[in-house]
Amino acid sequence: MIELLCSPLGFGGLLLSFYQAYRGFMLQWYRTDKPFGGWSKPRKFFLLALADGFTFFVTTASGYVSLVLAWQLWARISEPANIELGTAALVGFLAVFGILGVTGKMPHLIDTGKLSPPTFGGS
């Protein structure tokens, strides 16, 4: 795994993570809607832009690692038609998590509450 992360493929994942971090930072830096339009630059930097840049970086990097793990796991399966249900679920989860992470959609899903834990019968 370490060899892969130090390879050109791993370097590409790191570049993608930095790109998404920059994208997340700039999405918040140029916000002008209420109440963020009147905020001072240091306040906007620390409370909005830096936090979203970090979130985008972490979700992209974890998505990339998830895709690498799914790919390595799938490469080790000799007969894909006869895999166990748990293995199939793990590969599917890693693939979906990875795609959502590297495309930059994971922070939006987290912000809107689509990935929050379910509530059982409470109000």
C-alpha cells in the first residue's frame, strides 16, 4: 500500500486532494450571501474558507484511499461470481465512498445531513 501511495498514482491522488481543498476554500471565500457578505476577511478565512478547504482535502484523500482499497480488493478476487455477500458489500461501499470523495460531493452530503445517523422513533 505504501508503494502505491508513493507512486505517480499516489501523487495524482495527492494533487487531486489539494485541488479539491483549493476548490472548497474558494467556494467559501467568495460567498456574499447573508450573513457572510459582511464578515471581515480574517473571520471569513478562519471560520469558513479554511474549514471547508480542510474538509474537502480530507474527504478527497479518504475517497482516493477507498478507491485504491476497493481496486486492490477486487484484484484479489479470483471468481467474482462466487464472492461472499460481506465482501461484495465492502467493495461496493468503498467504491461509492471513494467516488463521492474524489468528486467533491461528500462535503455537500455531510452539510445537508444526508450522511447523518438515522434517528429511531424520536422527535
